[in-house]
Amino acid sequence: MNDIQKIKQRFEIIGNYIGLNRAIDIAMQVASTDLSVLIAGESGTGKEVFPQIIHQFSSRKHGQYIAVNCGAIPEGTID
């Protein structure tokens, strides 16, 4: 089983599309950096899984992970 398949199994990701596999590969690459990442997409597409992947494979994996639903923050609250 390759790394992408292991990640899919661990994070319960269903699908075997080239774009999905590429997104997982990019998440793994970004995890080893100290870059900020913007994850955007349609509602219900599983965007919440990718920050979890990045966190779990980063040097900060032993720290706390806090998910924030930016859609729930009123417009103009954050500058």
C-alpha cells in the first residue's frame, strides 16, 4: 500500500481520482514546511480533512489542533 492509500485509509477518505490524490500529495509536501496554506472549495467537499493531514504530518503534530469555521464568523470581524 502506498503512502497516499495509507493516508486515505487513516483519514477515511473515499475516492481514487487524480485530483484528489494530487491534493493529498500536496498536503504532504506542505506539512514539512512552515508555510501558511489557504484551503478553498465548495461546501461539502471535505476541506476540513486537509488541515488535519497537514497538521498530523507536520513538526507541530504534538501540539493542539484547533479548527475554525470561518463561515461562522460575521463579515468585518477579522481585519
